[in-house]
Amino acid sequence: MRPDEKIKHSDIVAALRSLRWPLAGVVGLIFALTRLAEVALIGFRPIAPMARTLEAIFWGALAAGAIFAVLSWAARQEQRRHAREASMLGELRRTNARLELLYELNQRVASSDTLDDVLDYAITLPARLFNARAAALVLHDAQGGALTARCTGLAEDQLGAARAAFGLLPAPPDLRGPRAVLDPGGLSKGFHAVAIVPLAEGDDEPVGWIEAYLDDPARYNARILDGRLPAESEALLITVAGELAEAIQGSRRRAREIASVAALEQAITEERTRIARDLHDGVAQSLAFLRMRVDLWEDWLDQEPARLREEFAAVKANLRRQIEELRQAIFALRPIELSQLGFVGALRRFVAEFADQQGWELNLELSDLPPDLPHVLELAAFRFVQEALNNVAKHAAARRVGVTISALDGGMLIIVGDDGAGFDPGAQGELPGSRLGLRQMRERAAALDGRVTILSSPGQGTEVRVWLPLRYAHARSL
């Protein structure tokens, strides 16, 4: 409604109210005089003058009352129409404000690159939604606890005191929907109510909640009584909470994806470093040694032909070893065929081909695999088995190798054992740069909240045990 329309409505109502008495009086007087004139002119009834006058006054008063009633009714109708229009206008404005807020929320969420951006915006909403003087935003962490991610209007100790006063420690008792908690008796020192808004999408578990502390609930667009919020406000809060929950979960997923990409890049870098080290320490050194020996062979062609034949035999054996190392490196570079064969099929094929290449007697046991393995654990298990078998091929001189993967204590246990030369794990751990493959396995397991155990002694073979928790892996894959 425009301002000039508002003025017209108020002018009409005021005019009708102010004209009721004078207009009714004028009409009543005219009606009474007319009645007197009618009786005087016609004069067909013998009525006393006093009675004639009273009759005229009666009809005049009746006419005045009718006019007054009609004008009063018209004023009330005009006032009601104006009230209805004002109410519709107010509701329209509130609807527009809610739509503007939701549009702004969608725009800010879509343009937020990190979880911090989402939280920085979310903590500004309580002041706009509730006229809140203070607010806190709490998120559930991976261990099932709660952490205050943002707070405004209150210091940390003041927030703790306010929560204790409203009975919100360690967490609100009810997170099934937006609600209000009234001051139980002046304990909150300035706050008369706190509005709790769970951050959840639909019927999903909340990712956290918002606490809006109100110094005067009447400043809110409707008074908060008995822990209830206005129905229209509750619908808006549920929508806002759903948008924020989706944004928080989306930001967390993006963070995990970025971390996964970084971990993949780190793994690729480590693998390239290992291959480069193996080629440098193995094939490159042997070829450099052979080049030096070739320079000597030119002098031995005429002087020591018998020694030259011995050199050729040694070179052939050396070349055979280097070709074998190159084959191992090429085999390790082959892509993991999880998407084509599945985890069990790809692992069986890899282990069988590796054992056949090395001439090992193989024992592979995968019958007790944990159900529904997340992809991150499948990749990790494949890499652990691959690294352990590479170590056996390089250092153990084994004839028999066993690989077992099973479920144990809420996690996955990977065991790779051999009957080879063995070593002293304590002594090897003290040498700088020794057993680099085992150190990388420990670092990779620690990144998945797991552990690596080495059981070995000289001449007694080696057993590598890797345990990875399923709970942590499932959380990372969500």
C-alpha cells in the first residue's frame, strides 16, 4: 500500500466518525420539522399540540439514530477493510523478507569456498532472525562430541555461565526441532530466553545447533511463551537450518575430497621417489659399473682373453638380475584393476602374478574379509600388500609367502609373512635410511588411524601385520 492510499483510508474513517453526530442531528431535525408541517397542513387527526410536537421529536430522533447507526457501520467497515489490508501488507512484507533472506542464504552458501565462510555467515543470522543480543554455533565432531565453532556477543566464560543457567550443558536435551528455553529464574544474568535451532536436513541427525540468546523475547516478531516459537517462524527456521546443514556437510565433503587429492598426490610422489631410488640404486649403478668394465675389456682382448670370458659370464648374470628388477618395477607400475575386477579379484590376480614371477609358494587367505569395505580401505590394503611383497622380493630370499586379510576388533587385519632371511627390527630401526618401505607403511597406517607391527628375527622369516579401523575409514568415505 502506498502512503497516499494509507492517508485516504484514515481520512475516510475520520470523516465518517466526525460527521456522525452533526449529520444525524440535521437529518433528525429536518425529519421532525417535516412531520410537524405535514400534520399542520393536513390536520386530519385531532391531536393536541403537545402530542403533535412529541410525535415529531420521536420520528426525528428515530431518523437521526438511523443515520448515526448507518454512518457508524460504514466507519467500522472501512476501518476493518483498512486493518485487513494492513495485515495483508504486513504479511506480504514478512514473506518478502523471508524470501530475501533465503535467497541471500543460497547465494552466500553457493559462493562459500570453505567451512569457515559458511560458519562466519551463519553466526550473523540469529541477530536477524531473533534480534538476538548474543549467539553461539555448535558443531558435532567426528568423535561424537560438541565443539563451539563460533560465538558472538559473549565471552567464553559468559557463554558457559549462560548455558548452565538455561540447562544446555553438555548439550540441549531436545534437538528435534526449533524451540525456546525460558529463563528458569533470573539465573542467566540479562537473558530472558534462548532459542535453539538444530542444524539438520529433514529427518537426518543434526550436524550441530545454533543458540540465540534474547534479552527481551517481546522484541522478537512474536512473544515466546511456554517454549514455543510462532508457527511461521518455525517453518522459516527449519528451512534455514536445513540450508546451513547442507552447506556445512558440503564444505566438509569438499575438504575431505581436497585432503584425498592431496593424499593421492603425496602417494604418487612417494611412489615416484621409490621407483627413482630403486632405479638409481639398482639398474643405473649396475649399468655405470658395466660401462667402466667395458673400458677394461678393450685392454683384455689381446692380453687376457680367458679373464674376458669370465667377465662375460659375470655380466650375463648381472644383466639377468637387472632385467628382473626392471620387471618388478614395471609390474609395480601397472594400474590397480579394482574397477574391473573388484578388490578381491584384483588382489588375487596381483598376488598370484607376483608370486609366480618370484617363484614363491603362495598361501592366500581372503575368506574372512570385513563386509562392505570402504574404497579408502581397499586401496590402502592393496598398497600395504604391494609394499610388503616388494620388501620380501628385495630382502628376504624367501621360498614361501602367505597373505591373509581378515576382520579383527572392529577393523581389518592384513598379514604378509615369509620364510626368508628375516632381520632384527630393533637394530634396523636404529640405522638411518634403513627399511624405508616399512617406515612408509607405518606413516600410511598412521594417516588412517591404524598401526603396523613387525615380527621378525634373523633366519626366522618376517611377518608384517597392519591393522586399520573400519569406523575411521567409513567416516572418511562419507
